Amino acid sequence: RKPLRLGKPFDYGIGVEMLGRASEQSALYAHQLYGALQTGPLRWQAGWREHTSGMVDSTLSMGSTMWSRNASFMPKLSVAVPEYVAIPGTQGFLAVRGYVAHGWFGPDRFIDRPYLHEKYAYLRIRFPGLPMQGHAGFHHNVVWAGTHPTQGDLPDGFNNFLRVVLGQGAPEGSNTATGEQSNAFGNTVAAYDFAVTFQANGVRGQVARQFYIEDTVSLAFRNVWDGLWSLSLRRAETGHLV
């Protein structure tokens, strides 16, 4: 791999990681295969690549409610502001970052070869005089289009893509699953994501909470207990047993 160098106004990165399995069903495949381009604060990327979604410590086995760590990576095109960028006029107390991607699921699924729409946005707040920061974000993931085993080809195209992006219902009379016309087009999985990060006495920590969203009424925190708590404590110095 050739990694991107942070802070460079223009740079590129590439990576290949192969995995093999020797058994009665031997296999060799690309676990990661991607190219990336950095232009100012924007990162453009294409291919298969590991990606952590949400304010979770990537070393925690539970991971995020948005993307299982047991799931294989999928080919995606994405554009992101991966690092926080300060909002002008706020002296660095407010900053934003975000991510938008279009992905392709593979065959051998109930709905064959659907698309993935994935996006998130975060706001960071610095607390004056305190070694901590607050983070608030929203995730939106939609599986849409593809071929249904009994209903045939489901709606796709640019106009329906805009409906997915905006979280709108399906057009009247379109060939969709039951309930999508009045709720949201495609199978939606979303979340509110909040976290507090801090550093003190040689320890970096994070407390995070994801509120799971699977239908429109969940946007109003109808079930505040449905979600995931996570806690991470990490010593700033490396080389320790724990």
C-alpha cells in the first residue's frame, strides 16, 4: 500500500490486501483493493477498503450498529471530509466532517445485486478550558434497487436515487416492497451518534452512544433504549501489556 499523507493539499494512495484459504473450498481473493485521491480537505476513493462507521473504537469487538465487523467489504465510490474542518468564524470551537458513498452488493442475496447509499455528517464542539470534545452525528444507510425474486427489477435510476438521498417515499404505483411508499424508499438503517472524547493523566478516552433508527417515527427518539453504548480507555503511551 501507499498511504495518503495527511495535511498534503494533493496526494494519492493505493492499497492491495490478498487473503487465501486452504481447505476443501480453497479461495484467493482481494480483501482490500482501492485507490484514493486527496484534494484539499476532500478524499475521493474507489474500490474495496476497510472503513469504520461511527464514533466507536475500531479495536472494540462489538463495532458499530451501522456495519458489522464480520461483514465483507464491498466496492464503493465515496467522497469524504475525513478530518474535522473548522467552521469559519468560530475560532475552532465548531468543526464538521462527512462522508457520502455509493456501493454495489453482490449476487446470491434475496434481492439480487442491490445498491447501497451511505452517508453521515458530524459536528464537533470544543469545550473552552477543558480537555474534552463533544461530537454529534447522523448516519443514513439505504439498500435499494436490485432484482426481487417475485417482483422483478425494483426501481433505480437518478430520480429514485434522489429519493433515497432525501429519505422520501417511493413513487405511487412503483414496484416496491410493502410500506415503502408511505415510509421511505428502500430498506433504511440509520442512527444518531453522540460521543464525548477526552484526554487526561496520560489516558485518552471516549464515551459514545448510538440511537438506532429503522423507521420514520424513530427519528423522534421513540425508543431511546434501542441502541449501543461504548466506552474506550487508551493509554497515550504505547508498549504496555494493557
